[in-house]
Amino acid sequence: MKQIHIRLNDRVYEAAAEYTVKNNSSMQDFVSTAVIQYLKKQRKEEPSNNRSFTFIDLFAGIGGMRIAYEQAGGRCVYSSEWNKYSRQTYFANFNEEPDGDITKVDAASIPDHDILVAGFPCQPFSIAGVSKKNSLGRSTGFEDKTQGTLFFDICRILKEKRPKAFMLENVKNLCSHDRGKTFRVITESLDELDYRIFYKVLDGQAYVPQHRERILIVGFDRKRYGNTATFNFDLAPVSSKPVMRDILEMDVEKKYTLSDKLWNYLQNYAKKHKAAGHGFGYGIAAPDGIARTLSARYYKDGSEILIAQGEKNPRRLTPRECARLQGFPDNFKIPVSDTQAYRQFGNSVVVPLMSNVAKLVVETVTHLDNHNPLQDKKTIFAESATSGKRPLHKTKKISYSVPEAIMT
């Protein structure tokens, strides 16, 4: 944290003080926010550097999807993320602080864009998230009012802005949650918005040494392209799969080594569940193998991915190793505490996998733009309108509403 000293004239200071009292914030927060907004404005005024398309980054986290779509040639024109620590990391790397709570954002105020990108919250649908909430007697899926219904904020933005395409990311368990009902509501909602959708569960272990399955849902605007869009998740082949050894640091601080107390606890915990016939327990990642899935709870004990250290107790990964495990470049800045960094990388995406799919999405949109089957029909419709002849094609108007059963 750096300190600066500024001088304000009396009128500006009084206005700032009144604002902080009204909004229950500090003068430091006020000045910091003002500087960030100024930098954000300056960035929007910068030339686009011949970027071929625009996109928005919703539920942005720390920007893994943004990196993917920038690598595919895009320019991000809007981002949103509610977690303040993730916004700090996002700002440190992109010189832009995302908007906060997306539920309070007017969809009409969001800039026009070609592609909507969103890794909407997965806790209501993840295996770990569902188990925890069930044990606490709390709702999951769309019945989780705080997170489950955030999917419908994506829907209202799609309806208002009608981008050419979208890409959504979530956990594999989304497909099977509530015996498939949750995923059916999602696909039916997107179909009702008149998007042709494609989806597939992909594993990132071809790009990083981690078993990490996620579902990707891709959609293309039928009002713009008709029903002819086709999309295949034809991922680029990888010459050699990475292994854990590739992401490990050489010199690691002692603080990452497990204490005797924690190591004994994890061993006893594993023995107890093994005796009961369960597979729960810690995981030692082999240097020439791959790791289990990195989760947001990694900061608690690091048990799912431990690194052996000979006669010493094993250690957890460092934040930089977690970044590498998700495919983030080494110049990616980590300005937050270890605890927050573990949460952020555990909630993020496998960047090279997303980059690969982003490239396919952009190629598909480019092809559709260059071979738009509706363009000729629009021309015919316009000519028939001037000639008085009956048009050969007319787009059916479809309205969208959130199913009452989901919102009650």
C-alpha cells in the first residue's frame, strides 16, 4: 500500500466530506475511487489498437476469461465483479476496476459488444457447494437467492444488448444438479432468448497439470444468423502434456510446509475415512503427474494438492504455483494475501483452455458474419416492402420472461 498527500481547496474538500458521510465511506476510499474512475475513463478513450471485436467480462473474478479473449484479438469494454479482493487483483493486472454488484446494473447502460463472456458463480451447483449447503439446511441451485439466480442477470443483459455470441463457464455438476432440471432451465432460457447453443464438458489437463472439468456453453444469435450456426469444440492438439514438475518453484519459503499438528490431522483423517470405505483424504501430487482440482478452499489446509519434501512434512502450493496450475502467465500480478490468492485462483479458469475455445468462438462469429444466410432475406424483405409484394421472410418476435417456479 502506497501513501500520497494531496491538497484540496475548501469547496472540493467540503463536497468530498459530504459525499463520504452520505455513503458511509472514508476519504481514502473516496479519493481512491475517483482516481480509479479517472484511469478507467482514460483507458476507454485510448485507441483500440485494431482489435477485431469487443466483449464484456461478467463475474470476472481475476480476469482469466479476459486474458483468453484478449489473446483471441478482442477488446474488453465492460467488466463486473462483486468481490473487493478480486477487483484489486483485476485492477493490478488490467488497470481497470470492474463494476460491483451486477444485479444493480442497468443492462441498457452496458456498452454494446460482440461477445458476452461470463463465468457465473458455481457454488450453488458444485459438488462441494451443494454438500456444504445441504449440511447447513440451505438452498442450492436456483433456489439459492444470493447466487443461483445470477444466471438470469446474464439473460436480461443478453436480451437488452443482443451480442452476436456468448460463452458461459461453470462446474461439471451443473449438468446433473437437481436431476438435470437446473441445466434444462438454463438451456431453455437461452433458447427462448433466440440463441442457438452448444455445450460440452472439457478437462483442462491437456493444458495444465490439473484434472479440472468444466462445462462451457456457447451461443450464437439466431435473429442475426438464423439457425445455421454450427460449432465444434475442436481443441488444438497439445504436443506434450505438462506435469507438476513444470509449475513448481525452486526456492519455497518454510511457511508453506505443513505443521506437525496439521500433517498429523490430515493423516488421521484419511485413515478414518479409508477404514470407513470412503476416498476422502489428502492428495500428494506426483512430480511427473497431474494434480487434483484446485478449489477455493485450498487456503484452509491445502490438502487436495500437497507436494512431497522427502523427510520433511509435505507443503502446499505457493500462490504463484497455483497461478501456473491455472495457466496464468508469470507476469500476472498477485497483490493480495495468500489466503485471498488461493481463493481467487481456486475460483478461476484454466486460461489456455479458455483461450483455445475463445479462438473457436471468434472464428465461428467471423465466418457467420462473412456468410450470413439472413442477409439476402433481409434484402428481399426490404425490396418487397418498397414494391408492395408480400415478404418472403419475417422474423418471429419472441418475448422472454423468467420462469415463476424459479423465482419463487
